Amino acid sequence: MRGIALSGIYRRSSSKLGSPGAAFSTIAARQQQQQQQVNYGADPKPQPNPAAKPLDIDAQRRDQQQQQQPQVDGQAKTIGDALEEAAAKSGDKPLELKDTRVIQSAEARATGAAAGVLGGPAQYATRLYENAENATLGEALQDVKAHLPADKVATPRDATRIEQAEQRNDPMGRVDPAGVAAAVKEAADYNVEKGFVAPGTPAGAGRV
């Protein structure tokens, strides 16, 4: 029954939102304005992903067993890379409400859209959590980079903000060592170690 309800949600969502191309064109048009809502400081800014495509739960579940592509040596790691790394490490972990909030924070840092991306990973993860029985973090993050309308190199500031989001949404204020926030921190640490980004300073309190 949940599968049927979920399909209905996506059909209704498609009819309201129009074609995927139109939706992502609207996102691109608003990107610069929304980006101003995210405080990046001197960090690199999000870069558009013209190949981004809308998410579909049924298609994602069919592709769940696909192997993750290895990280190419010599390149800076992005927030999108970190999300896919989290999927590879904790793919079987049951999807929790706090995971959807952390994905939302990571999406905001990656794209600059503090208000959220229409049809993006955070919205998809939330619908999956609310409507799909036994959903996993791996399903929520499957092939996530392809569905980000923009992405950016992970920095210590990004890692701090996303870690704060996880702590706010965990009853004990904990950070999962194999979760999204930890994966972004690993990516940021790698980028600092390789000289892709500066060590930076603590981001301080904030939502995004």
C-alpha cells in the first residue's frame, strides 16, 4: 500500500511541478539569488551541474545494487562525492528523520539554495522516509551527484555546518561516524591535506 501511495505522490508532484527540464531551469534561474542566503565566506562557491536530473524512487530502488564509482586521485572532493561516500559506507542503515535534515544541510551547502532544491536529494529523501517502508540511507543517496543542480568542493566550513545540522537533529547531539556529516568532514580534511582548500576557521553557529 505504501508503494502505491508513493507512486501517487510522485504523479501528483509531477503534474504540479511540470516537466523536469522546466523545474531545473527555474532552479538555475533562482540559483544566484538563493546562493546569497548561504554564508560561504571565502570558500569556493557552488558550480552549476547542467546534467542534473529529477529523482525517482522506483528508478533509484532498481539501481540500488549498482557499484559506487571510485574517487579519482588528484581531484578535490566535493560535497556530492561525500554524499555518495556516505551511501557506500552506510547504505543499509535505516533512513531516519535526522538523515533527511542532514542531507538538506549538505544540499544547501552544495548548491547555495538555502530554501531547498525542488526535486532535489533532500526532498527525495524526505518523501522516501515518509512513504517508503524500510527505506535506507543508501536508497536516499543513490547516485546523488547526478541529481544535484550544483556542487562545490568540500571545505572545513561546510563540514562544520553539516555536523551542526546532525547534532541539532539527534536526540543525544551525536554525529554518526559513518554518516553524511562525517563523510563531508573526511572530504574536507582530504582537500585541506592535498592543498585544494585552506584550513579555514570555525564557521560558528548557523543554519546553513
